[in-house]
Amino acid sequence: MALAIQSHMAAGVGLIWGMGQLESEKTISLGRLVIDDEVIGYCRRMARGLEVSAETIALDLIREVGIGGSYLETEHTLEHFRTSLWQPKISNRRMRENCPERLEQAAERMAGKILLADTQEKITPAEAAELRRIEQAYARD
């Protein structure tokens, strides 16, 4: 799926089909949807590329820190690292035996959190009544 997402994004399409789908579009998985969302986030970061400017290159800082120095303590790094990095929400880069949970479990947990946090009504009572009216009109006996 990651390659499909990346190729869609590279082509500039407005809709990436198949998010959360399993079994050749026969099943939808909320956990898989969370994983696909994470892949899209990574692909977006890759598609954005790196900004190359005098500010981002910071040649003076490179000369100041030197070949064996560390950039982690500099103000420049503090000001720029969040726009350069991509941070996953559910996957991690630990060794398999050190992972607190499998990716699928983390994705299902995140999907559950999203569903529990979404308490806003999606339709008005009038819209719900209209949908019930339409359902009744086409209900089979």
C-alpha cells in the first residue's frame, strides 16, 4: 500500500483509493486505516522534500560546530528540527523484542481512541428524521 500511496501522491491525484481496505476491498479495518494514515503522513513528508536555503543550510553554523561537533545543542536545530522531521504516531523504530505492542494492536488502540474522542453530532435531528423517512419508504417487508 505504501508504494501505491507514494505513486498516487507523485502523480498529484486528489483521491487515494483503498485506505483501510483488506481482502481486495471486501473488508474495511479501522486499524488498517490508521496505519494507512501514518503511511500517508510519511509520504507527504517525503514529497515535501528538503528546503535548501541559506537559513536551512546554516553554513556559518557548520563552520562553527566543526567536523566533530554536535548540532543538537544549537538554537538553529531547536528552531528547525520539527519542520524537518516526521514523527510517527503508532509505529516505532525499536527492535522487535523491545516493542510494547504489535503495530496492528497499536493501530486498533488508536482507532478506538479516535472513535471515543469523536462525540460531535454529524447530522441534525431534522436530517436524521429525513433519513429515517427515506429508509421507511424503501424498506422491504
